[in-house]
Amino acid sequence: DTGVSQNPRHKITKRGQNVTFRCDPISEHNRLYWYRQTLGQGPEFLTYFQNEAQLEKSRLLSDRFSAERPKGSFSTLEIQRTEQGDSAMYLCASSLGLAGAGETQYFGPGTRLLVL
Amino acid sequence: DQQVKQNSPSLSVQEGRISILNCDYTNSMFDYFLWYKKYPAEGPTFLISISSIKDKNEDGRFTVFLNKSAKHLSLHIVPSQPGDSAVYFCAATIGGATNKLIFGTGTLLAVQP
């Protein structure tokens, strides 16, 4: 299976701890997105990479959040000093980056974070 | 500010009948609309999309209709099958470099055998 993969699938942490999630996009996909989904809501955009460049960040992404995509392949999302409000499903998606508007984004299974 | 709205949290239909899922939006700058399906413990899966310059797009059992004047779109599934039971998200994009998706809150479809 060469779809988008995310690790870990589940993470339980205590408030104040740092956590890091990893996303491996579909090979050759230039665009990579992070979204966050809370209970009863649709996914909300967090940040976007074109290759290794982070081109847009949502205002939802506070200073405690940082994302990287070194070498334009996998990406990591780190949350420092976690808060209970960070509990959510973190979704990664990728797309080829050639088709422009409306291009299909392929989602990974997500990482479910629970902050105690 | 919910730019994409799905006002029906859930919908139940009988197998073989038509399922109609609705979505409203407020931003007239949206240029593409997409429907995603999500099963529990999985990420959303792309279903079908429509450009803002079209009013209908069909793919097998799935048809999306767009009414720009009403800022409304709908997804028709016919005939509905039990395997269609999932949460359906309506999403939209604004033309530009990012192509980020703006999602609605989802509708849980239950297809009864």
C-alpha cells in the first residue's frame, strides 16, 4: 500500500509534555497538508508545504506548534507544552501539485492525540 | 465563521433508495467543491468534486449538483448501499497557491439493509 502513512496512530500524553507526529506522503507528491479534527467538527487546515517550503500557516497554529518537511519528503508536526485543548485527530494529506485548483488530496489515517 | 455548513448531522435511508446530502456555503470565492467520505479510524477518502463553473458532475452512483445562486450543493447516492454508511464531508477550496480544503461539519449517513 503506497498511501499516506502517519505515526503514531495514537498518542496519550500528560499536559505540558512535547509530542511529535510523523507523516509520510505518497511518493512524488509535492504538496503536503496538516489538518486537525476535533469531535463533531470537520478537519481544519493547519499548515501547507510545497516541497520543503512551508508556504501557509493557519492562525490555529500557535507558537507551540511547529512543522517541518526536510528534503521535501516526510513531515513532522511537533506540539510543545501540550494542553488539554490540543486533544484531537491530526490528519496529514498530500497531493501531486500539478493539477492546480481542486486537486485531490489524499489523507492518511490520522494520529489521535489525548492530552491528560 | 463557518464558511461551509452541513446542517443535517445525520441521515438514515433504506438500502436501494436515494441518499441526498446537502451543503451550504457563504464564500462566493470558492472555486471547487469536493465530497469526502470517512469511516471510523480512517482518514477522509475523496469521493467526487465539481468546479464552480459546472452545475453537475456524475461518477457512477454518485452525482453532485451545484446551485451557485443559492450557494448550495448536494450529493446524491443512488442506489444507496450499506457500505455507503459513513460520515460525509463537504469541502471547498479558493483558487490560489495553497488549495487548502475548508470542510463542513459532516453528515453521518446510515444505510439500513
